[in-house]
Amino acid sequence: MFYNIAVVGFGLAGRLAALELSKLHHVTVFEADDEHTQNSAGKVAAAMLAPLAESVLCEADLALMGLDSMKRWPEIVSELEGDVFFQQQGTLVVAHQQDKGDLQSFTQRIKPIAGHSAQALNAQQIAQLEPELANRFNQGLLLPCEGQIDNQAFYKASFTMLNKRKVKFVFNQRVTIKNGEINNRPFDYIIDCRGLGAKTAQSDKPLRGVRGEVARLYAPEVNLIRPVRLMHPRYPIYIAPKPNHEYVIGATEIESQDIGAATVRSTLELLSAAYTVHSGFAEARLLNIQTGLRPAFSDNRPEVTQVGNVISINGLYRHGYMLAPALVAQAVSQIQ
């Protein structure tokens, strides 16, 4: 059956929902920002697909959902026009000798998920996987099932495809969802993907923002193949290689709802930690450093809820790219 469906919020979840629904239905997208959606958490993210690494902090069922999403991403990417970088060559976790205890603690907390497990590495094995890290680390882990996607390429290609499918966009407009309508305009279904924009609508289970900070570098002297996580007691960081010698470097999370620019302290910590992984980052060019707020509930678990014709997807926390495809599939399945 053909429906007239509104998608509210054009971040990661909103794009995935619009891509899926526009195959069969008429879709209108409402977004409070402009078409560049610079404030979207998905635009800032490193877009790593890391169910094993994240199992250290999340429940096993969410890690399993991450594996399900991992299977969905190649199909999603294949339906887009343009080259959207997707990779599944695992994640390398390393630690300097003085931080060996942090690596051991991380290893012990990884949950065995559907037969997937971490592989301990010595210095020679690390060098085989990442030749440019030879003689830098004596201990590490490989999380072989993990991957990543180029979020910026995905944002661009998804917008192009949705325009091609004649999806209607209403930008720069905050909306009110009331009585199953948007600004008194009826739709058969409304998919609410506003993230923190839906904060006032979530009074029964409050949302909070979790700050993330990432730097994007152009580093022609660095040739890393897969995402690298550096264990450190103060600022465990990740380095995610993107096409054309670009790298996204970030820390895990900051419990703050401050949306302001990154501080000098955090910037120095990010970049200096990256330099200890690979000295080639010393000559890298800083393309930008961005901050974003990721929507999270108090239990850090996402939810898909339905009230009447309004289906809400929210609370993806730090697991956006890892969980969004599975959550959107769950939401779409509720449309009769």
C-alpha cells in the first residue's frame, strides 16, 4: 500500500529511513537545519562499526544488533550513486607499554558475540597488519569483524539519491508533532528522527546530549589500513582512515551538553595522542575539528516507539552507525 509519510530530522536515522521508505512511498523530510545539516551528530562522527569494541560498554543484545547492521550497510551503500567508502577489515587496538593494564582490562571486558572474539597480537603480528606501526607497539588486539564507513560521502550520496527519487524537503523549519500531524498537516505515518530536537517530547524518559569531539586531518605521510584504537587511562582515542589520506581522530565521549567549539586542551590531547601512534601525523594538515552532541537516554539504550501513527527512533548514544540500520529496519517494519 502507498502511504504519505513524513520523516522529521535529516540526520543519520532520518536519511536511512527516507532511503528505505522512498522505495515504495511518498516521503517528505522536515529538517530544522539547512541542507548541509552541519549540526547533525552523524555528520561529525567517525562512523566506525565496532560491535566488539563497544561490547565493553554496552549490553550483548546491542552488540548483536551491531552485527546485524554490519550486514545491512553494504546493501545500503550499493543502492547509492557515487563512491561511498565502506570497509570491514577489523579494528586494531594497541597500547604503549606503560598502558598495558588498560589494554588487559579492555580485553577482559569484551563480550564474545555470536562467535566473534578478539585476537591477541604481538609486535610482529601488528607490523604485518599495519606495516607503518612496526616497532611502535609490542601488544595489541585485532577485532576482525569490525569496519567503518565514510560518513561524509554517505551524507552526500544519500541526499543525491533522495532528490533523484523526488523526495520533498522542507529545510530550516522546526515542526510540532501533535495528534499525529505535523504543524496541523496530516500524514499516514510520521517517523520522528529528531534526536535531541525531540527532547521536549520525551518527558517520560529524558534525553541528554553526550558531547563528541573529532579532528579531521589530511596526512599524506600516514598509510593506515584500518581503524586503530589507542588505549590510554585518560584519553583513549580512535583513528579512522578515510579515502584520500584523510583521518578522523576522536576520543570516546564527554558527559557534557556543551555544543561550543573544542578546547585547546582537548585538541592538544587528541593530536598528541595520534602523534604517539604514528609520527607522520606531525606533518598532517588539520582540515577541521568539530563537536557534536549525541542523543542518549539515561540507560544509554536506543528505542523505537510508536504512538498512533508516530514512530520514534532515538537515543542512539555513541552507537549511531553501528545500530541505525537495524533500528530503522525495526521502525519501518511497524508500518502496515
